[in-house]
Amino acid sequence: MSARTFSPSVRVGNWNEDVSLDEDLLKDFLEKREKGELLIQKSSNLKKNVLQKADLSICTDGYLHFGDTVMLLNPENSEESLSNPSPVYGNYTLSVNPEESAIHAKSHLTAPCGVSGSSNVKPCGRNAFIITSVDGSEPGEPLCYGQNFALRTAEEFMGNLYLTSDRKSFLKSSKKSHLQEVSLSDQQSYESCWQVVYLDPQLRMEYEGLPVPANTKVLIVHSKTNQCLAVLRKYILWTLFGKECEITAHTHLNGHRVEENENHWIIVTGNPSDDINTMFDRPKPPSEDQNESKSAC
């Protein structure tokens, strides 16, 4: 029987190179962690910046104005939620949807950048937009039905980007539904112009040119293509923030030629009596029926 020539503690092969490589990898890891350059650190910083609390404007007169910081919310359709109690039914906000490359952004987000419908209804950097004038209207002037305006993100890290859209083509359309794409651009143009339209089609002509009240259901129409901003709950996107819904510019009409819930939006402002909640979260006043029953008693 031959004697064993070496024990398990004996180093064989390129052991010295392997040890040096491990030491270099550890050193490189520690240096990146010290500078905050690890991928998990960059991802955490991105989410921290875009999810930072935003202060919505408070409308003392009940109307929207140029320069107001608002949140665009697509409300839940109660009939759909009862017939199909799925997680995709609920309130969704128009939100910035950064691509994975945005993780490496150091100072601010850059265009092109996507948007999506998020179930997060708390005001933050990614769902707060500023009503911006495109016709020379001064900040503080009321926004009127049928008047062109732009929606842009905040400055600093959010990049001062404009909500934009254009006619769909073979090379450019939304990822899931292949309808008209909506995204964010760093250039203000006619493609970034929108209009607020009164919800009831039978009264639209009467409301044309009147100030737009805040926190009420309206339509947001793209000026160039005349398509309504829409949330498509059945088309799910995987984002850095989880599952969210696709945003497109497409008018969804029912059998009576009336826009459906996908096109309904509430332009939400801040709650003057609470710096945490919005006017959408504010308790609704009792209905007239309840008031009548109380008075009868």
C-alpha cells in the first residue's frame, strides 16, 4: 500500500493566483461600498429620490392654476371592482417609470423616460406634475377647459421632463397594447400639449373656456392627436417598483359614444387642513339624501 504524499492542507494548482484574485475582489467590493457605487445602493438611492414626499398645491378658490403641483389619479370603477375583484382594479396615479439605466443617474433623470399607472396614491416625486403654460399664461392664472397646457416633472432629480405623446407608428407604440405611446421628454413642443375636457359630452360646449375645478372627474386630451390619456389595467408592466399598469393615449368609448373609466382622471390637489393627505383622501360630505333624512328626524 503506497503512502499518501500530501494531506488536505497542501495547496495545489494556481492557489496563489486564486488567493490574490479573491483579495482583489474583496478590496474592489469594499471600495465601491465606501463610495456608494454598489448596484443595490444605487437602486436604493433612485427609489429614495423618486419616492420622496411631494407637496401638492392648495387651491383656495377650488380651481386649477398654472404653476400648481398636482397629482393625476384614475379612480376605481366600483362596478368593475365588484364584478372582478382583482388587484389591478383600484386607484392609479400617473407616475414616472424610470428604466433600469436610470439607476446609474447621479444628478437627475434623463429623457427618454416612460410613465406607468402606479397604485401608490401618496404624493411623491414620481407622481407629482406641474401645470405649465404653453401660451404665455402667467403662473397663478386659472386653467380653463380646452386650453393648451403642459405637464412636467419637478426640477432637480426628477429632471424637469414633459409628458409627451405622438401618433403611433410601426416603430413607435406602447409596449403591451401597441396603442399610442405616452412618455416623458426634455423638450417642450406641440407633442407635449394637453387639454382638460369636461366629462359630460352633452355639456362640453357650455363649459369651454371656463376655469377647471380641482378634484373632479375630467378628461385629459392630447392636443395633437385628440386622444384621451388612459390607464389600461389589463396590461401589466414590471417596473423597478413592482407591477404597474400601462399608460397610453387612446379614447375608449362605450356603446353610447361616451368615454369609459380608463379615460377618467381626477386632478388632485393638497388638503389645506392636513399636510399628509390630499383632497382625494378627505372625507366626502354627506349626500343630500342623508341630509334630508336628518332634517326629517
